[in-house]
Amino acid sequence: MKKVLCSLSLSVILISGCTNLQNSPTPSTAINNLSTAGSLSCKVNELCPNVVVEWDKQQKERLKVDVALTSTYEYYDITGMTFFVDGKSFNYLPSEKTQQKYINRLIPKRSSNTFIIPSQFLYELKNVKDVELSIETNKGSIKRPVYSATQQSMLYQNFAKLINGLQKNK
């Protein structure tokens, strides 16, 4: 009983600690490094990639896109990435070799890779009707919606914030 109470109180402390963390917003006039992370729109049993996008004010012409796949069963070799934006495709190759890492028992296998893309790509996302992201791997393509008329993924919402930040800093 003591073990149960201890673990329960520890859980409460951890949860309350996480809720008390504060995000300090960066003023849009002094943005040195913009970044956005978000999930795609995935169904319950689908592998759902996590995508992080960073933009350095010193190198406005480039975005760094980190793609991660977490799987209970297998590692992936991420060999390419394609955005489909209203019928147009934008293909990108990774800038390095896929990194594969054991995380923990719950999500044991994480595969990630980095892509460098032109920052002008952000302007392709303005006023779009349909955006999908396809991640090419050694086990086939993983294609997920980013934006459609009926749903916006977290990644798209974060891209929109990034675009607004770019426009304010012009």
C-alpha cells in the first residue's frame, strides 16, 4: 500500500511540475531563431512522423527540417521527403545519414534525419487547399495529410505561425 501511495504522489508531483512550466514567448521583433514542431494528421494505428522546422535569421534562405519516426517494432532509413502542395511536388534529400536510437521500453526505436530546404518553401504554403507530406524510407513511403479543407495538422498550424513571424520581420 505504501508503494502505491508513494508512486501515486510521485506521479502527482511530476504532473503538476509539468503543468507549471512556462513558455516565454519570443517577441516577433527580436527573433533570432524560429522553430516549429508538430505532428501530422494520423489515424489511431498509423505511424505518425514528428517534424521540427528551424529557421535561422542569419541564413534566411534555408530551413532545417528534422523528421523523426518512433516505432515499437523497427528502425527506418529515411531517404527522402516530398511535400505535395495543391498538386505540385517539392522533393528533398536528407543532408545526412539516418540516425537510429533506442529511447526506452515504451517507444524503443527512433529513426530521424535532417533535411535542408529553401525558406521560400514557406510561401508555397500560403492560401493552400491541400498539403500532404510523404516520407520515403527503406520500408516504403509514409504519406500523411498536413492540411486539407476539413483538417489542419499541428504541423500546418505551426507553419502558419512561422510564416506570420517571417512577414512581421520583413
